[in-house]
Amino acid sequence: MRPAADHDVVFWSVTDVAKILRVSRPIVDRLILQGRLPAAKVGGQYRIRSDDLQKWWDTEVKNTKRNNTKGIP
């Protein structure tokens, strides 16, 4: 038997992620279909791991900061 993890993995629905990010559901669907946001289809619906959402967010923030500083001397 494996020891209990420090935290449980949470799986979000597309609707949950849209609410968290304050965007429309079609935007989240597009991110998933483009392969930009990791997700797995379970029972006909996509699920996004909370850890994957956090990693995706951190990467998006880093890329946004990098793009915003281009051209600044």
C-alpha cells in the first residue's frame, strides 16, 4: 500500500477551469484541442488536473512577461 500523498489531486471540468480563469468555456475547449492545456477525456468529458492547470498558468505568465519585455532596452 502506498502512503497517503501530502495533497490529493483535484480534477477540474472544463466549466470549472473556465470559471477559475474567468474566460468562456469555448476558450478552454480551444486551449485543450490545440494541445496547449493538458487534459484527459473521462466519460466523454475533459478533465484537467489541478497540478497541470497550475503548471500551464506558470508557463503562460512566464511567456507573457518575456513577450512584454522584448524591445525594452
